[in-house]
Amino acid sequence: MSKQELTIAVTALNAIDNPGPGVGVIRSLRACEDFDLKIVGVSYETMEPGVYMHDLVDISYQVPYPSAGSDQLLNRLLYIHSVEKLDFIIPNFDAELRNFIKIAPTLRQHGIQTLLPDADMITTIDKMHLFEFCEKNDLSTPKTWYINSIDEIEKLEDEFEYPVFVKGSFYEAYKVVNHGQIVAYFNKLSAKWGLPVIIQEMVQGTEIDIAGLGDGKGNLIGAIPMRKLFITDSGKGWSGVVLEDTSLIEISRKFAEVTKWRGGFELEFMRSEDNKLMLLEVNPRFPAWIYLTVAAEQNLPAAAIKLGMNLPVTPYDKYISGKMFVRYAWELITDITEFQKFSTQGVLSREETPLKIQQKK
Amino acid sequence: MNIKKHIAVSESGVLFNGSTGDSFSVNPIAAEILEMIKSNLPEEEMKIKISDKYDVTPERLDGDLYDFLAHLRQLNLVEVDE
């Protein structure tokens, strides 16, 4: 069977110490033998490492920051489309997702497919609504309080025991151990991300994440559970292993069913010492460790492309446990002229690489 | 007693619990005992094999084997036949 030629744009090429999923998604797509791919990197920053990874990314374009709005993004993507003839776009940043959802119908009119959840689906599972979502769907989650003023903290202190987490309404979380710290972080987070500030009970245990894919009709196409084996100071998994646990797959199936989730997702759990699974967070996209799913014999990004292109997709019914990843950092050597070209012209192609330093022994 | 199905025992004597992601390294004698458990050897026959091979008093063997098997059960690595 001949391979399908596709040009796919991918965002989040920031393969740094707190990595975006883009490079992992591209590695997964490259591993799929059904496709003959041209990968177009879509980058917000000039230093996103994926821009310079010419073995994975054919050409990269810079796009305006999400804060510039969906019209700016659409204009830039349609320009890229006029040059590259895009078939599909996979956005991988939380912050850009709503812009992409907004412009998806227009992209489709131009022949560019996506596989994205609805804006309402994202709202249902965001930090502000996760507690309610879990209560409604009989899922366990740590006790959570939403507070709008410092006065409320004192009243709440009878209800929880330190340490607890203090979280911004969009990003950032800090572990606090006393009243002084909670007040300080309330001020910091409310100033940065607005109100309310979230206080969440801290649960001890092991961190388990699930990467999954839903078809938008309530069906789970695949899911791989992973236990974090090594966690960095900033809380990111640096190593993990695929688990064999049918209960985790059933939770993923339930999530896909009740949300009718369309696209990739990540469920973050804490398994408490008494073996209770607590849902901590849902990310509306594939995780950075998504390439591990390929090793476990479920290529979820490739399946997402097939779903979005209306190609036949058979849901995965098995996977291999015991596959493990260890993330690593190394220095990719390029030339300053590549950086100059990308930062001034907003485009960098594999063909135009001025030096072949990477091939030298 | 059987080793649970999601437990893998490597040749190098490491147990991997595929359900929890926990790994445990064991010493060579413990690895031999695990092999015996995998072969469904009854506890009394395990003792005979070990005492034939190693210089150990029956009391010490009883105590150590009891502790080891209890530890395996505590870690949820084995299931006990009813």
C-alpha cells in the first residue's frame, strides 16, 4: 500500500526542561509507516529547539503570540498554507487552543483539518471546574476551595491541614506550610492570574499520568498509563514507565465517554497510599512524553491524524507495559545565521541550513 | 503461592510490578526462591532444595523463608492459593 503524502503543521517545539509536546508528537508521526510526511514547525519563539531539529522538522514558521488573537493567527496560518499546502494542524499548547478552536471552521474551509475539543469541553475540565466535574462523574479529586479574599483563608483553615497547594486560576502552583506563606502566594497569584485563587488539599502518593485519544463521539481510541519515576524540581516527569492497569484504562474510557472528548488528552492522577486514584488535572492535548505511547504500541498522534482526515481508525485494545523513557538534555549545534534568518524572516527550512555541522564527525 | 501475572522477574534478579511501576532488586538466593515459586514448588520442597545447596540450619531457613514470603505478600507481589 502506498504511503499517504501529508503536510502537517505542529506547534510547541519548545523541547526544553519544561517541554512542550510538539517534538514528541512529530517523532510519533514520523514513526508511522502509513504516512509520507512533510512537517511544518509552528513556533512562537526563535529559540524553540524544534525549529533547529532538521531531521524532524522540514521547515518552521514563526507565528504571533496567542495574546495577539485568533485573527492574527489565522492570517499567518493562511499565508503558511499558501506556501506549504497544509493538510492538518496539531496545536499542542494550552494557551493557544482556544484560538485554534475559534479558527478551525475557517481552516477547514481552506482544506486544513484539525482534531480539537470544543471550547465548552475545555471549560468543563479546566482548573476552575475540575472539582465540579469530578463530583458529577463520581471521580475522586483532592478537596478544593476557590477563594476571592484573604479573609476567607482564616475561615477555611479549620477545614484543611497544612501543607496544601495554592494555585493560580490559570497557571502556577506552590506548596505552602503555614498561614504566612498562603497569604503571600495568594497575593502573588491573584495579582498575576486574577481571582479566584485555588487552594487544594495535598495528597501523598505516586504520580500517574494517562495519555489518551477520544474520537468526539464518546469512544476511546487509545490510552497509555505511565508512572513518573523521576520528577524534576519543577515537578516535571523526567523518567516514567508504562503501567499495566485496566482500571486506569477504564477511567480513560469513562472520561472519553462523559466528555465526548475529541482529540488528545492527558489525565494527571495521584495514587494515594491507600490506593485511591485522585484526578489532579486534565490537559486538553497530548503530553510531552507522548512518544512513549508509540513504544507501547499505540501511536496516538498518528491515530489523531487519521481521525481528523476521516481515514479508518481501529481503536487500540492492547498495549505493552514496562516500556520506559528517560528524558535527556543535549546541545544541538547550529549556526548563528540560522537563528538570524528565523528571527528576521520568520522562516527556516532544512534545505537552507548554511552549515552541516551536525553531520561532521 | 504464585507470582502475580503483572510481575516480571528479570534474569538479573529484579522484580518489576507492571501495575504500580515499582522495581525491587533481590539477592541471588531470593532470585532462586522466586524461580521456585514460578515453578509452583511447594514450600516444603523449597526448603529441601535450599538446605541441600546451602549450609543453613533448619531454624534459620524456616525463619528467613517465612520472612521473605511474608515480605512478598506484603508488597502485593504474590497471590496465595486458597
